[in-house]
Amino acid sequence: MSILFMGDPHGDFKPVIKAAQELHPEAVILVGDQQPETPLDRIVLDIPCPVWWILGNHDSDQTVFLKNHFSHWDFNLGNRVVEIAGVRIAGLGGEFRQEVWHPQDGEGKPKWNRRQDYLTRLAPGEGLEGALPENCMQAGLPLRGWTAIFPEDFDILFDQGPADILATHMAPDWHSYGFKEINDLAELLEVKTIVHGHLHRDRKIFLDNGIKVISLDGGAYCLI
């Protein structure tokens, strides 16, 4: 069994297409910041296996980036634990944002625990408009809200656990820009490995709790 994890493409999908065609993995997982300029389902047509993904912080920089994920929404791994190529993969997309929850900001307490509560403070017309994916928990949120991590995400994933691998955009606390909350989630899910992007660092390290961390540079990949 092999799964190819790819770090932040930032609109350039040639490396992942090339790697998938040469290495023949059973699945591909993109760990955020895809920033597709055309619909994602068309981009991945040349990849000869299922392509899963989570959202990164830059996927809400422009409405077009986010909406180009909608055609491939069934393969959104965010807030799901899915068996892929015989491995249970948990996905946590997005980033910690000050308007929702930023553990390193002030007392670190969340302003909003659930998306439904956050929606109550929005004025009419603030939410993303247009056709949205079916059964989408982000429906009604403004653009940046689609890539925000909420405390409820941890509960949603825990209810589906355990898992073998946690795929995140944000890093655990091995780096100064990482978050202990990612460590805690990994422990709750009993995973052995965390794979993340965002930092544009190629590193393999072990946390104090023994969990292996694979940090991927933009356009870099690993096989598991």
C-alpha cells in the first residue's frame, strides 16, 4: 500500500501529476494551499488514482480558489476519518484564525466553538454566495471562515477516530509557528504519524510523545 502526500502546490500541479504517474501510488493527498485556478476535478484527471485534499489558509485568498474545489468536494478529507488504501487517515484543513480561535493569541480561548454560533454574528450578505457543495458544514460562512479551524473540528474527528495518520495544513509544535493543539489532536486520535504543509520546510522529526511528523515543502512529496 502506498499513499503520496504532496505539500502546498500553490497552483502548480505539475509536480504531483508527474510524481503520481511515475510512482503509481494508490492514492494522493494534498495537504492544503492548492489554489486551483481551474476546477480541481479537471486538474486531477491526469492522476491515475483517487486524489484527496484538505484546505489551506491560502485557499480562501480568492473566491475562485475556493470555488474551484467544489467540483471535487467529495474528496475533501477535512473533518473526516477515511480509510484510504487500507490506512485510516484523519484530515484537519485550514488554519487557526484570530476571528474564530487562535491558541497563541491572548488567553488562547476560542471566540466561537461552533460554526453555527459564528453564523449568528454575521450580517445578511456576508456569507459566500453562489452554488455550494451539498451537505457542506461551511455553508453560510464568509470566505475566510471556510479555512478557519473551529474547536468543534476536534470533536468531529474524535468521534470518528481512531486513525493511523493525521493530515493537517497547520504544523504541530515542533516549529515556533506550530501548535500544541495539533499534538493533542494526534494523541486523541492515537495516530502514529502527522503529515503537514504550510511551513514550506522538509523535515522528519519525532514529537516528545513519540508521534512521527513529516513536514512537506511546497511541491515536495512523501510516500507512506
